[in-house]
Amino acid sequence: SNVSMEQVIAEELVKGPASDISRPTINPDTKVLNVTLQDGICYVDFNEKFLSEPYQVKPDIVIYSIVNSLAELTEVNKVQISVNGSTADKFMDSIPLSTLFERKLDME
């Protein structure tokens, strides 16, 4: 299949955890529109549902659940998240999507 590892990871994150105990961090209606890898940067494009967060999860937890999962791949150094091709939005009004995110291990 032509589906990249990055794409698989992004789609698994949207699906959320298999257990009932942990809740998904991403709105389950979110669609992964595109995932590309170029020069160590993984570009992930979601639809607008990504911006509407259904759970009481801190915004940085959501962003870094994506970034840290993708950054486990050796070829991924940074992650750029966009919505419908645009990085103009702020996720949950607090985190600018124009940021190039790097892996962050010291999450609260």
C-alpha cells in the first residue's frame, strides 16, 4: 500500500485509544486530509473539525499527542499542523498552528 507511516499514525490518533478508559484527544469527526514528509518536517493537514475539541483536554496535550507520536519516526524532526491547508488558525484559541512543533517529552 502507498499509505505512509506518518499517515497511519495521524489516522490512529484521530481514531483514539482502543480502551474505554482513556479518552481520545482529537475530535473523532476530524479527517486527515493529507500527510507529507519533506526535509524532516511532517506536514499534517486536518479538516476544520480538528479545531473543535470535544473533551476537556488542554490544547498542548492534544498538539503534542500528535507531535510526539509522529516524532517517534526517525525521519520526523518537526511537525507542522494545518487545517484545510491553512496554518492561520490558533488551536483552541491558544496555540498558533504556524508553529513548527518539536517533540516535547516533559508534558504535565
